[in-house]
Amino acid sequence: MPLGPAPSGSLSDVLVGRRSELALLRSVIGSPPALALVEGEAGIGKSRLVAELLAAPDLAGTRRLVGQCEQLQEPLPLSPLLDAFRSAGAGLARSGLPLNPVAGALAPLLPEIAEHLPPPLPPLPDQRAERHRVFRAAVALLDHLGPLVLVLEDVHWADAGTHDFLAFLAAHQPRDVAVILTVRTEAGLLPIREAFARAPSGPARTISLAPLSLPEVEELAGGVLGAELPARSPAPSTRRPAASRSSWRRCCARCWSGCPPVRSPAAPTCWPTWPCPPCCGTSCCSACPRSTTPRRRSWAPRPSSA
Ligand SMILES: Nc1ncnc2c1ncn2[C@@H]1O[C@H](COP(=O)(O)OP(=O)(O)OP(=O)(O)O)[C@@H](O)[C@H]1O
Ligand SMILES: [Mg+2]
């Protein structure tokens, strides 16, 4: 699949690796109705993968609605969904087709696009009936806007109402709607997992992102630094005994503090499988099991002699 430009604010302009995950995600959303869960640890590249998918030139004409969950003490009701719908005003204005009147139930929640929705409905005395009507309204609106890709980011932070809505959506998914959720694995099991597994349109596909391989991390770091990285020694860190490995990590965490500002997206303190940087030519490297005679490179700052 041809790739589009990198999303703005990206660590690297070039997507490193992830070709099979991208192809899988593409094939899932290519046959709607479809549900996809992109999961992995914080910073591993979930949003980047989805952004890369949506930036593909051949998907340029596909409508997409993107909602973001926020990390709040008390998550706001249906916030990512309303977030996604807010951007739908222009599409609704253009469609000119009649919309199911139940979608009027969303008008009080979406004043920004209310002029494109059917008239608001009188409130129902029963809160649960009201909630049901809002869920039906949201499904009707998605149906009306299809074909589309609905992306909800970081659903581990979503409120219980959003999880309930997603379970409802899985059971009543419009024909032309593909749903992609991103979720951190460390957040534990998602409440909607079971509903997604039993969706009438077919079980959700899970795309689990593993850490990049060492050569891929090198490629990413090289791209970020804009420099060719020093060759590493043949023994990969994973073959070292645990004790040596941990002292190597401590060593490298210290070394990097004096090195160019590179951080692994997956590990904010150091590159966990990175060869000992050749720039840290002083005492900390004597503790490093890989260190022989460290040499300084021109791009590295000289460690302070104090
Ligand atoms: N395979 C990759 N190639 C190039 N850059 C990448 C890759 N994976 C991640 N990045 C970059 O690393 C940074 C973090 O990635 P991203 O925001 O996608 O992580 P995430 O898994 O969505 O994190 P979070 O759980 O915090 O939302 C971004 O700048 C992204 O562009
Ligand atoms: Mg993300």
C-alpha cells in the first residue's frame, strides 16, 4: 500500500517496520462492517499506525471521524464519540439526504452541528430510555455518514457510557462503518472485549504491536538523529546474563544523559536494547559489560572532566 506523508508532530518522517500490521489493519477496514483493536504499550506506535493508514493516498476519499479519550480523573460521558461527531458537520451539510429523526436526540449534546441534525426530541422521563435513544441516534448518524472509518483513540480512558455504546455499536453496526480502537495493553482487559468478540458482523480483529526489532530501532534512531549510527558489536543484549544486563541498562541510562536527545518511544529513560553508546568514555562505561575501550564520536558531547 502506498504511504502518505507522515503525520505532523511525528518523531520520524518514515514509518519504520509495521508493514504486516498496516496491511492487516487495511484489510480489516477494507471489508466493512469491521471492528479492529490496535493494542500495545504506551508509545509503541498505535496512533502512528492508524495515522499512517488514514494518510494512505488511496484512502483520501474515505470519510473518517476521529475521537480522542482524555486521561481525566472522571472521564466525560461519551466524550470521544461526541468529539468524533463534532467534525461531521460539513459531511452532513453536503449529504442533503434525510436523516433518521432519532438522530435529533444528539442535538442537545452537539450544539456545534445541531443545525444539520433533525429537531431535538422531547426529553424522556426514564434515564435509561433516554440513554437508549442516544445510542440509537449515534448509530443512525454513523449509518448516515457511511462509508466511514470511526477511530477512537485510547479507549482505556473512556467512560463506562462509551464502553456501553461500543458494545451496542458492535451489536448494531451499520454496514458501511469500520471501527478502529486504540488501547494500551497495560490498562488491562477492556470491558467491551467480549461484545467485540461476539459482534454479529464477525469478531473484532486485534492488531497487537510488539516492540520494534533492534535493527528497526536503529533505523528509527538513525532517522531521528539524521546520522548513521555506530556499528554495534555482534552480541545482542538479550544474550547477556540478567545481572550484567541490568548494570548495562543503568550504565546506558547515565550515558544517554550526556548524549544527543534521543528517547525510545517505548522507553522514556533509555533504549532498552541499545548497544552501549560509544560516546560515554568514562567511568560509567567501566561498569558496562559491552564496554572495551570506548571511543568518542564527533556528534557526542565530551563528558565533563569534573
Ligand atoms: N514504526 C514507527 N516508525 C516511525 N515512528 C514511529 C513508529 N512507531 C512510533 N513512532 C513514533 O513514536 C512516537 C510515539 O508513537 P505513538 O504516539 O503512535 O504511540 P502510541 O502507542 O499511540 O502511544 P500512546 O499509548 O501514548 O497513545 C510518535 O512520534 C510516532 O510517530
Ligand atoms: Mg496514541
